[in-house]
Amino acid sequence: MKSKNTPVDSPLADAHCHLQDPAFAPDLEDALRDARLAGVRVLVINGTRPEDWPRVRELASAHLELVPCFGLHPWFAGEAPPGWLDALRGFLDGTPSGVGEAGLDARRGTAGQGAVFREQLALARERELPLMVHCVGAWGELLALLRKDGAPRPGFLLHAYGGSAEAVPTLAGLGAFFSFAARDLQDIRPRTRRALLAVPPDRLLLETDGPGPRTRGGPADVRAALTLAAALRGEDRSALARTLWENTERLLGTLLRSPRSS
């Protein structure tokens, strides 16, 4: 098996991060440099509320390796200002982008989250854009909404997947990709291990979800996550890297090639 310091042939992608977070501001250029040195060529940067959408757009305009997504995170669904949906449409109109981070989180109480999520699901479906989904403790409700409304044509990413292995086939059949965070592969729990092994090769992605209190570093950590995922799945690291890049291209499509608007 290759060591984690051995280059891989295929480029890597951080399928979900939050580089717009002020915590990254002092070290942003260093983090992007380290990511490039680690072979990470695409970073999907996710907006969480109207206040941070301009920063997401600014960063994506300045750094072509960043793929922007604009969305209203379930934690902030109850604080959505009037006109948020029209504002979201405006950001999607002005910048080649995906939708998200959107979803459901039972830890914060799902009252009102479902309606906000469905609006964003509808936008992604109508515009045929990838959707970045946050789901914690609300898998039954998420499944019901996806079955009722339908998924966007490119599919949707279940970031930092925390659902069961048993749910993987059903979710994959609805168009899901499954991303596992580098932090969760470091000290992997049995439930996460079973889920990682259950994901079909053509539906797997990796991420950092950084920055955050449990995130050890920046997007360069995807390289270490690749080594861990390959070992856990019993796959060759270079072969898995090629598969992950193919999955990135399938989910993001033309967003990987579109010029960024300023």
C-alpha cells in the first residue's frame, strides 16, 4: 500500500468545506497552498445563510479551484429573513454554483426546517443543480421528502454521512452520494465503518467539513482521508482516488469547468 506521502495520479476533491468561515481568514492562502501541494484540486465551499453568501461568491471568484454552493443551513432556518429565497435565486443566477448547505437537523428541532429544505430542493431540481445535504437524526423525514418531491438530476451529497449502512441502498437509489469527513475516519466508529463499507464505489466522496472544533486541519486533510478510506475498504489508494474523481465529475458536472462570475 502506498504511504500517505506518495502522490496519487488523480486529482483530489474536498467535497464539503466552509472556507468562508472567519476562522480560516488568517490562514486561507496557506490552506489553499497546502491543498494544492496535497493534490486537492477542487474544494466545494458551502454557504450557510444569507450573511455568508457574499463571502462564498468572493472567494470562488478569486480561486478557480473553489466550487461555490449557496444555501440556508437547517440551524438557521428559523432565522431566515424575509426574501431569503429570492436572494438565493439571485446568487444562483449570478454564479455557476450548487445549492446548499440545506437539510434537516433533529438536534435543533425540525419545526420549520422541512419547508425551508423543500424550497431549496425544488430550486436544485428545477435548475438541475447538485444539492449539498446536512442530515442529523431526521433520516425518515428526509427520505419521505425525497420520495415525495424527487431529487435533482445531478444528485445530492449527504455530507459527513451519519446514517446507517442499511439506509445506503435506498438513498443511493434516490440519487445520493455519500461523503465521509476526514475527522470521522481518524477515530472511526463501528456505525460509520459499516456505512463506509456499504457505499457503492460510484457513490463515494471525501471531505473535511472544515473549519470546526473537531477538524484537525484544512482541505489538505483529504489526502490523509483517502489513505484511511482505502485501508478501511481494502482498496488500492490510487484506484480509489481515480474513482473519487470520477464521482466528483459526475456530481458537479459543468461546475468544474464554468468560469466564476464576480
